[in-house]
Amino acid sequence: MKILIVNGVNLNMTGKREAVYGTETLEEINARLDKFAKSRGAQIEFFQSNSEGEIVDRLQRGGFDGLVINAGAYTHYSYAIADALYSVKTKKIEVHLSNILAREEFRQKSVLARNCDGCIAGLGADVYFLAVEYLVGTVNK
């Protein structure tokens, strides 16, 4: 099973900016996540971009059995990414390090959610691990 992890705008700064996102860097999270996935028989491709169009292009290329997406601020207004997600015909989990429902009003709405199978938020880096665990357990059922 191949899982694509997409991280959007500013997530390359995880662990280097506001404490609300934790102190662990994206590279550190990815290294732990790669080991975790391998222990469950899954392969992960990591993709991070601050460019909306590059995210859309990667989603359209396909080649994965499950998707975990943290689009960052694009979550709240990128209809282009939402449309690309609609076209992805595999399980898709939206994740957020922080609890978007407890944040500023503009962050409480996800335009992506309608095109994802589920959302995990507010548990720090654990959101990625929970999403991978879910995908490994359900995609091949």
C-alpha cells in the first residue's frame, strides 16, 4: 500500500514557528511516520509545497492508495485543492495539528472536508499517525 502525505502552505515551518503547532519539525515527524508506516506494511511518499498549483498537480498525478492531507491555510479557501480532492478516487483523510474548531473564526471552516472521508485535528503530530493507521486498516477492505 502506498500512502501520499501532502503538506501545504507553511507546514515546512512546523517546529520553527508558533508553538500551537508543536516543536517537532516536519522532517522529524516525517521520519517517525515513515518508520511507523513501514512497520504496518505501508510505503509513504511525502510531498510538501507552498504552492496551491503544485499541490493540485501532485493530487492529479495519482499513484497512491490512500491520502493524508494537511493543506494548512489552503484548507479554508482553496476550491482548487477541493476540486482536485473530489477527483481522487481513494480514501482521503484531512488532518490538522491544531484544533481548527477552537481557533479564529476563519480557520473553523474547511472547504476541503466535503471531499475527504474524515478529519482528524487538534492532536499535534499524532493526527498523521492516526490517519495512516486508519488507511492501512481500511483501504484494502
